[in-house]
Amino acid sequence: MGLLGLFHYWVFAVLLMTGFYAVIAKRNLVKKLIGLSIFQSAVFLLYITMGKVEGGTAPIYQNGASDQLFSNPLPEVLILTAIVVGISTMALGLAIVVRIKEEYGSIEEDEIMNFDR
């Protein structure tokens, strides 16, 4: 398996580091939430690509075929649940950012920290 055969791992690493950078380096709370979403999407990509079996089909049993190779459906099912949790977390985060904006008048981390001092 060459370098291009591991393409999805490279995409995973780039997305993961991009999201991590946004969460750590950005001072705007909305940008931090977007970075968290990118980070989460990278993890989803990793789990989904690990469930793929080369030459595998959908896990539906057919009569007369005894040597079928199936792809694992468990990662996709877990990711569906994780997507729902991620959307809920993002909605809660955005609601908290709106409340912070109402209270402090800004969503910049530095300005909020200076306000509390």
C-alpha cells in the first residue's frame, strides 16, 4: 500500500490538526466552535474509513452465498450517534456564545477575560 493508499489517513491528520489549531490559537469563540466541529469531523472520517473492508458488501445475507465478505456496519452506526451528539453540543455552544455576547458585549476571549478582572 503506497502513500496514496493511505490518503484518508492524511486527510484525517490535516483536518485534525486544523481543528486543533483553531481551538487552541483562535480567540473568537465562534471560530473555536468551528475548529471543534472540524476536529470532530476528522474523528468521524477516521472511524468510517476503518469500517471499510476491501471487497466487502453491505451486511445483508443472501441465500446460496456462503463465502460473502461483509463490511462492518458498527462504525457507521456509532458515527450516526456521534453526529447527533455533536450537533447538540454545537447548538449548546452557540447558545452559550450568544449569552456571553449579551452579557459581555463581545465574543473575543481576551476582552471577556479583561472584563472579569
